[in-house]
Amino acid sequence: MVTRIKSVTVGKLGRIARQRSTRNDTGSGSTISSASRSDDVAFSSDARMIGKADEAVNQAPEIRMELVGPIREALMAGRYHVSSLDVADKILRQVLLERKKSI
């Protein structure tokens, strides 16, 4: 399925197209006016799917409070503890992964 948009001239593009057609009309006379020309744009189903995914991402909240809230409360109450060995392990694993990718 393909969505088509026909003869759309908006904003700056419309003004530029009209200026060019006006200049060409005063010139040779053999050019086609912008009113009789039509441009088509077709979006593939993949492009539409990517557009929908992009909209969903933009509408999603940046911070998922249902996950952050309990951790924030535990931190404030002094009940949330992270092992320094676990942190160091994660950092080293990330460095090694990035190094492996660059080779």
C-alpha cells in the first residue's frame, strides 16, 4: 500500500516554484506553468511504519516514573545500596565491549 500526495506546494517550496515558473514564463514561453504540473510523493509501507514508530517514541515519556519512583524512594530512605564491585564490573564490561567493536 502506497500513500500519495499530489500537487502540494507549501511554504518556501511553493514560493520558489512560483518564482521559477514566473521567470520561465517570461522567457521562452515553451515552459509548463506550475499550475498544470503535478508532483507525486509515494511513501512505502516501511517508511510509514518508521514514521509511526517515531511518533510513538516522541510521545513516550523520557523518564519511566514507575521504574524510577521506587528506586528514588529507597535512595532517599537510605535503603538502596549498590555494590562497588558490581559498578566496577559493569564499567569494565562496557569498556571491553566498546574496545571489541572498534577492532
